[in-house]
Amino acid sequence: MIGNLRPGGLDRYLEAVDTSLLDLPWRERRQIRRDLREHLDETGIDPSGVDPAEYAREIRASRDPGAYEGRPSGVRQLWPTLTEWLLNGISGIALILSFYISWHTIHAIATPSGGVGLVDAYRSALQADLPAPAVMGQNTLGLVVYPAGWLLGQAAASRALRNASPKRRAWTVGVAALLALGLLFHVVARLLA
Amino acid sequence: MRGALELAVLEVLSQETTYGFELLAKLRSSGFADVADPSVYGVLRRLETSGKLTSELIPSPNGAARRYYRLTDNGRAALARATVEWDALVRTMAGIRIDRTRD
């Protein structure tokens, strides 16, 4: 036991530090957790009186300026925390949908009797599986909504989560996860119908 | 104050190889009474990342293994530069204070 920390308290504290560093690569974060645990074990300091964000801020400031910084998702991360499970789940769903739409698009182009162009095939795939909303009365403009929305969502989530409190981060991820799951169920229900 | 803390850490490590807790205690007893552990930890990480010090984990008979920090040649050069800059700053500040006293 370190200082006044109860058993398991250090793990929760390290997780709180980690959630402030979600935008860093998971390998680096794993090393950071290991280093900080070792440091706290060695010094015997009770960190419970120190805001975890303070360690996170100092650790961030100590990084090599050229080190990678990126969005909190994708294959670079594994899922050591619940938040990351959810984030990666959302990314995974988006990836599955992308593959699914791509498959339909390629299928439409490759069909001998089809003879449709790429845009028409893509539109057809979207309209069949995920009806693209009409923008200014044109469905074609709506075709950009899904990929653009996904990219903007990734960028916005990354920015919002970077400096957010753990509570706000949990809410953001929770709502996003529910929306993504709702979308997935919608697609699956259409496929099974 | 971050620059001052970095200089202080370099100075302590130029005198002896030491580990985190001892370094923190030394800084606090030397006048950095309110220095927090995250700040010192951050400085140590930054200095190590920039190659100004190296560290080695050595088992301790009294409990958890201790990470000992040692200044590199790069660190000694940085300390020499920072000391010159610090002395210049102190002289500048002293000059300003004398001017203010005269006014």
C-alpha cells in the first residue's frame, strides 16, 4: 500500500492519469503507467491528494516534441480501459459499415448487367443500406454526409476528450457509443428484414 | 519556476547520483518547500528524454527498487549553460532592484 491509498486505489489513480492521456499511443501510455507506478512505489508518496491531471500535464510536457499525437482511436490502441473499449468499439462499428458499403459499391460495379459508374454504385449502396439524407434537395450531396460526419466526429471527439474531465469524457463516450450501437442495430435489422 | 526547478535538479544530480524520493526531499529541504512530486517527476522525465540524464533501476534491500538518476555529459553541459544564464538573470534582477531603490 502506498501512503493512505487503499488496495486498488493506485490502479484507479493510474487509470485516472491515463484517461487524461488518451490521445497518446497506447504503447507509450502503457510505458507511462508502468513508469509512474514504479515511481510511486519507490517514493512511497500518497498521490491521492494530487489531481491526476497534474501528473498527466507534467508527463505530457516531458514528451519529446516530435512524438506522435493523434486521435484516441484506431488500430494503434488496444483496450486497457473501459473508455478505450468504447472508443474502439465505435471505430470498429464505423469500420464495419465502411467495409459493408464498399463491398456493395464494388459488387454493383462488378455486376455485368449493372454497368454503373463508381458514384452511382456508391449512391446505390448507401441508399440501399443507409439512406443518405438529401442536402439542399440532392441525394448526391448527401453522400458526403456519412464519411464527412465520421471524420468530423473523430476530430471533434479527439479535441473534446483531450482536455475533458473524466466525468465529461465518460458521458461523451457513453452517448457516442449508444448512437453507434443504435446505427448498427438499424443496419442489422434492415439486413435481416 | 519550471526552469529554476530544472536547474536545481541538474545541480543536485551534478553533486551526487540519487533516486526520486531522496531528490524530492533534498529539493524541499533546500528551499523548494512547496515543490510537488508531479513537477519533479515531470522534470526528471523531460531531462531523461532530452538525454541530459540517465537512470538505472537498482534493487533496494529496504523495499521497492529505486531508480537512480545520473547526469550525462550532455546534462553537465546544459547545467553549465543554464548556470551562466541564471547568474546573468540574477545580476539583471539585482540591477533592477537597485534602480528601484534609488527612485
